[in-house]
Amino acid sequence: MNLKDRYLNTRKLTESICSHLQTEDYVVQPVVDVSPPKWHLGHTTWFFETFILKPYFMGYQEYNSEFNYVFNSYYETVGNRVIRTDRGNLSRPTVADIYRYREYVDEAMLNFLCEEPSADIKELLVLGFNHEEQHQELLLTDIKYILGHNPLFPAYNKNHPAHKIEETTTGFVTMPEGIYEIGFEGNGFCFDNELNRHKVYLNNYEISANLVSTAEYLEFIEADGYHDFRYWHAEGWDWVKNNKVEAPLYWHLIDGEWHHYTYAGLQPLKLNEPVCHISYFEACAYAAWKGMRLPTEFEWEAAADKFNWGSRWEWTESAYLPYPGFTKAAGAIGEYNGKFMVNQMVLRGASEVTSPGHSRKTYRNFFQTNLRWQFTGIRLAK
């Protein structure tokens, strides 16, 4: 696929995700971690305008000088920005304004791509595609949070296709002790946090061939796991008590039966699905209750070819830290990953809402320990 086609396909998929929304849905920001859908539409457009068109397309006229302040996410190098908590206060620019912004930038980008760009610009373009794919997944997870916290539990799409569960072997995969190579290698795209490839020594371990199911996690709830401090980190136990957590996000006990919010609306809990929307605290507590643990990210990657993955982001026991020899790029692009390497845990795999072609076994996702609005699940190790 050439660059122009890939650009168009990427941009169209983002708008397709938003096609089921009503205008009012675009503006809501229930919590700081969830951005309004219209902000995602503007920010992904700003990325191409800021890092491709303005520096490299001679004669390009910026669409609106205020948009750099509105749609800059966290790039200190690029200038001031609206603080994250205030994105939901942006009733202006309107949804219509932002779609016009997208059209303007898309037209300019297609003109820019009429000529073959240099290798350096191609690298930025591919980063832009992957950046927008990240926001496509964030859009879907943010939309679910927005609608799933509406008291009416409205459906995002009543005909949203059900996630297909991959059948796999049961039990545990046994991995021998030894030296394993970790990190990206090859000629395709990867993020800088997947570099450099390096060796790690791992002791003998076993890792589950399957993710923990909803039915299995329900056993933890029914065993009073949320009320037994023995299974929780101290910070996790405080989190449970202070937030009165009794079940995974989107679970609702109605007339004695468990339901959960889905893209199709409120539905009875499906017991055979991998449990979802779990915090690191909950994942660790469940593992402790089972007398096991979470795998490290290195154990996960070393064994990834031996089990099915991709339906849930899987918590690991690894802090998000740089690999040996990690370096940040110069300028704003260097702010992409490195500055977040503190107080976060690594997740591996992908999820049912990860964009097509965006996953690989070396991908390192990362979130804080209390967050669970992403499609997060549990794989056990021992």
C-alpha cells in the first residue's frame, strides 16, 4: 500500500469509529483519563499539520493558529496547551469545525504526498499513522466509558459485532531456563520503547495458555476476594476501600444477576469471555488468590508464540522502564515515550479494539496501576 492510500485508510477508519455518535457524545469528558471524541479527531489532525505540513510543505497555511493550543497533548517542545482536565470544557471549536479542519489538512496532505517524500519524512509519516491508530483504540475505549457511564446505558452500536473468542489449548506452557532475546528486530515500524533488542536470563517458569475468564474471575468475587486484604498490595487495598470497588469496570449486579455494559448496551455477563477492564491491583490480587503471579514482560514475550494473544491487553509484573541503550529522539518526537517511564506498569499483547495491523509481540503498552478503562485482562504465571 502506498503512503497516500495508507493515509486515507487511516483517516477514514477514525471517522468511521465516530460515525455511530450523536453530536452531544463528542464533547463529554467524564474523567481526566477519557478525552472527548472530538478532541481525538482534532489532535490526530494537528499531529500531521504540526510535524509534516508546517515544517515540510512549502507555502502551507496553518488552518487556525489557536488549534496548536487546543490540540497539543503533552509536547512541551511545541508550546502551551489546554490542560488535560479541561478538554471537556471545549464546546468550541465545534464538531463541525473540527471536521472541516480534518478536511483541510487531508487535502493538503494528499497534495503533499503527490511527490515522493524523503526517508526522514516517511519515518514521520509512518509514526503519524501509528499515532492515529493508537488514538483509534483510545477513541473506542473512551466512547465506551462515556456511554457506559451514562445512566441510560445507551448502545454505541446495537449491531456491534461480538468479539470472537479464540480457542486454544488448556493448561500451562512450560518454558525452560535460559537466555532469551527481547525487543524489536526487523525492518518494519516499531516505537522507540521497543528498542534495543537485548538478552535476558529467565528461570524456569510456566505461563497460562489462556486468559482468565469471566467465570473464573467471578469465583474470586464470590470468594469475597474484594474484602480480603491478604491478596492486595497496600496501595491496591486502599484503592478498593476508598473507591468501594466490588467488581470489574462496567459490571452491574441487577436483581441478583451480573450484567456488563457493552457497545451494544447493557447485556448479561458472558462467562466464557476473558475477563476485561481490570486494574493492575485487581490482576495481582486475583493471581495471589490463585497462588500464582503475573508474568514479567520478558516472560510474556519469550512465550508469546506458544499461546493466542490479542483480545486483551495483559498486565505484567514489569515496571515501564527503558531497555538498555534506549535513547530519545531530538525535539518533540523524543517526548513520545521516554518521559512516561515512571510509575507505570507494562501491558503486553493487544485488544479487540486495537486497530488492524497495529499489534506485535514486542509492543509495550503502559498504564498506571489503578486504571481499567482499557481492555485489560489477566494471564497467570508460576
